[in-house]
Amino acid sequence: MNTTAALPAHHKLCDDLFALAEAAIGDRRVSDGQAKFARFRGEMLAHFATEEDVLFPEFERATGMTGGPTQMMRFEHAQMRALLDAMAASATAGDIDGYAGHAETLLILMQQHNMKEENILYPMCDRALGGAGLVIEDELRKRAAAECPG
């Protein structure tokens, strides 16, 4: 069983939502950009919560590893949450340049983070949790519904 199967597809969804928000704000369609950003942010927060509250604890229990890859992913999630907060403040203020600067930094972090998860951590999780019966996709969907506006 591939426990993490839904997560790379969700990375792609978040990437697509990020691009839509960035394009709208870059085109000075601020209210449209704010709405698109809110959806992107909600999906990102749902993704982080699913990993931190469901996947990572199960992986840590199964492997006994608590100071390794999951600790680094939590640290990177915190960095990205701070950037999401800064982007939200910029979007709310209509500060297009500020938003763009934070978005550029976030994009680099997301790309590096997703590569580490998809190429290293998720395969480790799948090996450790293959028979655990975790339904990450259901958790992700539930958390996204709670986080995302509209």
C-alpha cells in the first residue's frame, strides 16, 4: 500500500494554486488574487497539518526516528507558514511588490521541500507504513475543507 500517494498530487495542486494567485496579484487584480491566495494558503495549511498530525507521528512511531527527516520538514513548514502570513498581510494591504518578494522566497522553499519529501521522506514513509492502513487522502480532503474558504 502506498500511504503517501495523495501527497505529491496535492503538491501539484498547491503549485497550481500558487501560480494562479501570483498571476492575479501580479496583474493587479488584487481582490481576485486575494481570493486565489486564500485558497492556496488553505490547501498549504491543510497539507502541513495532515503531515504533522497524521503522517509524521505514525512514521516516528514505526521507525523510532523523531529527530531526523520529520523534524526538518516541520522546521521548513514553520518557515513556509511565516511566509504565508507575510504574503497574506501584503495581499490584504494591496502591497504587490511585498507579496511578490515573499512569493519568490516561498516558491524556492516549496520546490526544495517538495523534492525532499517526494524523493526521500515519502518513500521512507511508504516502506515503514505500507501496512498501517492510513488513509492520508481522506485526512487531506477533510482538513482542506476546513481550511479553505468558500
